[in-house]
Amino acid sequence: MFFIFLVGTAGSGKSLLTASLEKWLVESDLSVTVVNIDPGVESPPYTSDVDIREYVDYGEVMNNFGLGPNGALVASLDMGVGSVNELREEIIESERDYVLVDCPGQMELFAYRNSGPLMVSGLRGDDPSLSLYLLDSNIAKTPIGYLSSMLLGLSINIRFGLPQLNILSKTDILMEDEIEEIVDWGSEVHLLEEALDQSSEGLVREYSKSILDMLGNIGSTSVTVPVSSKDMTGFDLLYGEIQRIFSGGDNIYE
Ligand SMILES: Nc1nc2c(ncn2[C@@H]2O[C@H](COP(=O)(O)OP(=O)(O)OP(=O)(O)O)[C@@H](O)[C@H]2O)c(=O)[nH]1
Ligand SMILES: [Mg+2]
């Protein structure tokens, strides 16, 4: 069983990518279990096989504890961690090839708090796992937006301790040359540096340079896979990269 966790800022396209990746994998004759660990979601664009909402009632948590929407989400995930063994048991019983886990968009849960990483490690056990980190095209299209998204991604990466693949989501809203430029920022730091130079000044430019140096020092340059869940494009490349991480290049199901 291979676990794929989908993380990214609120509205970056995690749930729709979960749905479209499931469709793509099933059409490729692979079996998939879809897991929802967003207690607050109302109608996700897929039918979940395993769902945290079976264990925690977000609306009740909000009412009973007098919490607002964000506080209730934090409390609900905390409570959900108490049921992680049952959730994992359901996943194991499904005996599928891939497990897609759609995570909540409140990044604080994963980047700073313990409950996100605890949920992730409890669900995956010792099974091979990776995370897909979604960079929303709306944010990543500017050099500063891209850089700040990468920092958040780094924060999640050190909390999860899993191989992480960057996904540029919603590419259908960009032009072809814009997509290429963003993908190149990921693999060639000097191109991002040039773009930051041109689009920022003063203190922001200085900070950006320091952050880039840090990213360069820790070897945080990376592959970025451009994907549109709306147009169903980029999935061959995405699957290839997933395979590469899980197997070092061989098709794990051939
Ligand atoms: N144009 C376009 N819109 C997309 C794409 N993927 C998602 N969206 C839209 O972006 C919005 C948010 O998508 P979701 O899949 O719900 O995003 P999410 O990351 O799960 O959101 P939260 O769970 O609330 O954090 C919806 O209106 C989607 O239809 C895409 O590939 N292209
Ligand atoms: Mg969602």
C-alpha cells in the first residue's frame, strides 16, 4: 500500500486533485482508497472510503465548545487523532494499491501543531508514503508568492519527514510560458533570484536573497509538476514522479 498525502494552502485544489488523481489511477487499472481527514468539509468532489467525519462531528465541536470555525477545526483534528487506529484499520482492510489522503487546508495544523503530523504518521504506519504539496497558481505566479509558498512547504516537510513533491495546481489559469517559468524557478535558483530582483526592492529584496541562500544551502531545489485537475493535464508526469519516489524509477505495479 502506498500512501499519498495531499497538502497545501486553503483552496489550493487538494480535494479536486484527490478526485481527479483517483479517477486517473482507476482508469490505469489501479485500486485506490480515498481518505478524507478534513473534519469541516461539507461536500467533497469524491466519495470517500474512509472519513474522519464518521468519528468527529465538526458542527457539534463548534457548538459544544463555543469555538469559531478555525478553532473548531483544530479541536476536531485533535479529537480525530484519538481515532487514528480505527481509521488505519479501515484503510488496511480496503487492501488497495494506493491510499489518497485529502488533508484540511488550514496549514497551521501541519506546519506548527502536533495533531497534523500525528495523524499522518498514525495513518501511514510503516507503509511507503509521500506528500504532494500544492502550490496554487494564483499565489505561485509571482516570485514573492512562490518563495513564501516554498517556505511553507519546507515547514511541512520538516514536520512530516516524508518525501515531498511540489505540484503547481490549476495550471489552466496560466499561459504556457508562465507555467514554464514557475517550473524553472524550482529547478534553477538563479532564475528565481533574477525574478525576485526585478519584482522587489529594498528590505523585501534583501530578505528574499537571504531566504534563497538558505534554500540553496539545504539543497531545496526541486521538481515541480504542473497539473490541472480541471483539464486533467499533467497526470502522466505526476504519476511518473510518484513512481520515481516510491521505487527509484521502476513501475511498482508492473
Ligand atoms: N481552474 C481550476 N480550478 C480548480 C482546479 N482545482 C481546483 N479548482 C477550484 O479551486 C477551488 C478550491 O478547490 P478544492 O479542491 O476544494 O481546494 P482545497 O485545497 O481542497 O480547499 P480546502 O480544502 O478548502 O483547503 C474550487 O472552486 C475548485 O473548483 C484546477 O485545476 N483548475
Ligand atoms: Mg479540500
